[in-house]
Amino acid sequence: MASPRRNASHGEAARSDSSPTYTPATPRSRFAAEFSPEAFDEPGAGEAPSAKESVTATVRFRPLSSREIRQGEEIAWYADGETIVRSEHNPNIAYAYDRVFGPTTTTQQVYDVAAQHVVGGAMQGINGTIFAYGVTSSGKTHTMHGDQRSPGIIPLAVKDAFGIIQETLNREFLLRVSYLEIYNEVVNDLLNPAGKNLRIREDLQGTFVEGIKEEVVLSPTHVLSLIAAGEEHRHIGSTNFNLLSSRSHTIFTLTVESSPFCESNEGETVTFSQLVQRVQGLKQQEHAGRKGLISIKVC
Ligand SMILES: Nc1ncnc2c1ncn2[C@@H]1O[C@H](COP(=O)(O)OP(=O)(O)OP(=O)(O)O)[C@@H](O)[C@H]1O
Ligand SMILES: [Mg+2]
């Protein structure tokens, strides 16, 4: 996520030297798991399950709002091709990402390129996280939640997950969701109003939030209604830049369990994975990072 706001104070804008043409933002490795039913083939005895790991970084520019246009704001950074972000003021300052989306890109296009493979991977048993990060008003909520007209990454992912289940006739699935917010460094359960100030614990399986409610979900509508109910409990406010600013960070987790669909359950292997979607603003990033609050581990 990147804001086109002038005088942005984040790392990229603070840079002032003009030496290299661009700086790679991430390693260039890509996770390219396309969904295919064969990917569910169980490993043989003693054979480790195949696992790939990869991080990609993408940037999405939103258009200037009518208020910004009225106030005479100008675009400070722009997408130069599909992978470069370049400064309007000094063309020698540029950064490379795995993918850069300009202001006319739709959320569906962002989803197809940046998120679909993560969802496909999670349905095959590979944990994945989609993480939206940016200053206030940069478009995190618009991109992750969206609205009726332009659904965000979360509803698109949920729809995709159920679509994959329908296409995968030889497996049965169990889906659970949880939804939490981190507000002033306190973890609250958005699916259970009584779940306040929850503790982050660690055991042999990894990091987890103690006592968080997980709901078994049966359809995309069911998931979206849980998210909508959770949003009611969320902290919002307004900033100088965003009238409807999300004052908390949120983590939506879809846990996917699947096993071969057969009459006898003897010796069946259950594939387990988590798809985590986080929305994190810049404002509390330093604190959250220090406390290591959100470290959801691969199971
Ligand atoms: N790609 C886009 N196209 C059109 N409008 C957008 C786009 N991205 C964001 N907006 C609009 O910009 C405004 C700010 O976006 P949004 O609320 O998503 O920011 P945010 O990053 O979630 O901010 P905060 O951290 O304050 O919650 C909203 O009115 C939103 O509808
Ligand atoms: Mg927001």
C-alpha cells in the first residue's frame, strides 16, 4: 500500500541520495503454486511434505481523493511500469518491487496477482499470510475489505476458497475463522465481545492467541456476516487524512483442514494450513514489532 500524499514521511520518501537507479525491495523469489488437485497427493512413507517459502512485496497507489484534489495535493510517487516506483520530484530515486499497481488498478486485479496464489496454497496445506501495510488513508481497508461495489481481498479470498472446495470432489474440508484486533497493544477478539486482552502463547505447534473464538464456517455469506459482526466491535476514529480511520490492526485467519473423501477414515491424512490476513497501519508498527505480538507460525 502506498499513499500518493505529498511529503509522506515513510522510509522511501525520506531517502534523498540519487546514486542507484532502483533498490530491490525484496528477494526476487516467487511462490508460484497454482492450484491443482494433484497437489493434494499425499507424500509417501517417510517422505517429507514438499514445502516452499516465499515473500513478495507489492505496492498499490490509490487515486487522489476529491478532497486532496481540492486542496491542490500532487502525486509524489508513481508506478513506472509494473515493478518500479519512481519519485515525481527526482526521477533518479526509484525502488523495485515484485509488482506495482497504479491508481486505475482494480482490487480484483491486485487479488489475482498478489493474493490468489496464497489462497490456492493455503487450500493445499501451505500456510500463507497477506499483509497490508501503509500510512493512514493509504487504502488498506479499501484493499482488504472493500465494499459492495469493489469487494476487497478478504471477500475475494473467501469466495475463492469455497470455489476451490466445490471443484475438489475428492476431498472434504473443514473451515474455521477467527478475527481479532490489536488496539493499544491489547488483543481483543472481534468474534466474541467478552474476549478482551487475550494472551499470546507459544507451544510446540507454534504461536497462538489463548482463548480466541474460532467459528466453523459453511459458506462465503456466513464468513462475511461474521466479519461484519466483528467490525461492529472494532475501534475506529478519524484522522486528519481519513474520516473513517481504522484505529486498530486486525488479523483475520481462515484455518483450512482437509482430508481425502473416502468411506473409511482409517489411516487418513489431514492437511492443515492457515491463511492469515493482516491489516496494519504505520502508526503503531514500532510498538507491535517490539512486543512481537503477531507471529503466527506455520503448523
Ligand atoms: N484504490 C482506491 N480507489 C479509490 N478509492 C480508494 C482506493 N484506496 C483507498 N480509497 C479511498 O481512500 C480513503 C482512505 O482509504 P482507507 O480507509 O482504505 O485507508 P486506510 O489505509 O485503511 O487508513 P487508516 O489506516 O486510517 O484506517 C477511503 O475513502 C477509500 O475509499
Ligand atoms: Mg483502515
